[in-house]
Amino acid sequence: MNDPQPPVATSQTTQSPAARKGTDWWAEIKGILWLVVAVLAFHSLIAKPFYIPSESMMPTLLKGDRLVVTKFPFGWSWVSPSFHVLPPIKGRIFGHMPERGDIVIVTPPGQSSDYIKRVIGLPGDTVEMRGGQLYLNGKPVKRVLAQPAMIPVDANIPCDEGPQAGHQVTGKDGKLYCQLTVFRETLPNGRSYDTIDFGYMPQGDDYGPITVPADHVFLMGDNRDQSADSRFPLVALGLGGPVPFENVGGRAEFITFSLDGTSQIWNPVSWITALRSGRAGTSLHPSRDPTVAAQPAR
């Protein structure tokens, strides 16, 4: 009598319809597109990173600083989208005029690139420069000599060209520094900040007087002798006078990190060695001088 054969186990494994179907590439593409839209919306409406490409805002900002600019404090306008894809349109949505002393990004009329400057004059203000002294509404802005800026010399701040040439000094630590004359300036609202002055310069140190029109702001760089701002015409790469309020793109908030100009894309180690110490997290909101009574904007 033959023994009965044990049943042979057979595989009954089956694939789910989703597994048999394979990758849904259209769903993947839509997911990526929605992510891009979300990032662009955040950059355009909330905040975006900004890179400092020049020395016009020293000593507050150095070439190579990376910072965060918020878009919502002043409302939104045609310059709010990250790539300035909209044509120039007058006015703002939920517009709110900046305060004197704010650091803002601005798009010069007729251009698409962004500058970064400080708000000096508001609508109705009369702005004037006499021999390097700033006047607002006929009164000199408080200006006192401060400790000189000692900015480390590096690839982004070589300190060997223009007005900076000849200002290199060796510090007690044996390193090279760019030693620059600093004046502490305090606006009528009590907000104060440091400015750099290389002495009298025919261009820029005598300007105006000019009255800021309605819905405009007057902007200047903290590095007064190396800043193409509202004092200079558009053909000289300046801002061409007071700037329409809708050309202001946002307010600078704080520094995220800073690079000395030696980083290389193909060398990850240099991303770390190029970091400047002590700049991350620095607030870009000017301090308030308690000895100055704040005055309301005109």
C-alpha cells in the first residue's frame, strides 16, 4: 500500500494592483511642482534669504553675509514675488510704511535687481547732506564719533581698493584688519546705528535739500562714501532719489551666516572653513538711544 504523499506547498503570493502598476510618475511630478509652488509662495509672501554682494552697508553688513528678509511687514507689491515677474504696479496690499532706521531691500525703478539700504526719510521729510552731515527737516541728525570698526581682512573684504586702501592694520593677534572710522548716527525717532565715513567726498556728502514725496522713501547705505543710494542718479547705478514705496520688497531681520569668500562649491570642507565666526544670529534692527526722545513721522 502506497503511503499518501504530503501536500506540496505552492506559492499563492500575489501582487497588489498598486505594486503591479509601478511608479506613478505623474503623481511624483505633481508632488515636486506643489513643493516648488509652496517654496516660491513662502519666499514671495513670508520671507526669503538674501546675500550681501557689496560693501555699501558696512559696518552693519559685510560682503558675504547671508540674512533673512521678511516680506509681510510693509504689505505686498509687484516686487514681492521672488523673481519680479510682475510689471510695475502702483500701490501695495495691506501697505504699512517702514520706520526710519529699518534696513530694507529695494528694486530701483526700471530694474529687476535688489539693493539693500537703510530708510532715512519718510514722506514729507526734507533730506539734506552738508559736508557729510545728514540733516532731516532742517535739523542735523545726532552724530558722534565711535570706536573704529576693526573688520578682519579676507577675500570678501580685501581692504585694498578705493577709499579703503591704506586702512589695513595689524591687530594684537597678528591678523590683518580693515580699520575704519565710525560715526554713531541717531535718527529723530531714537533709532541709532553705525556709519562709516572716509572724510569729505564731493559726490554724496553734499546733497539736496529734497522733500520726500508722498508714498516714497529716501534710502542710504551705512557706508556713506561707498553706497549708490537715493543720493545718486539711476545712470550712476543709484536709486535716482526717493524711491516709490511699492519698490520696497521687505525688511532685513537677522544674519543667518557669513562667508569670507574662500568657499568652493566642489570642496565641502571649505564650506566650514569659510564661515566667519560671531555673525550668525545678529539682529539687523537698529537699537534705540534712550537719550533721544522719539519723534513721530511727519
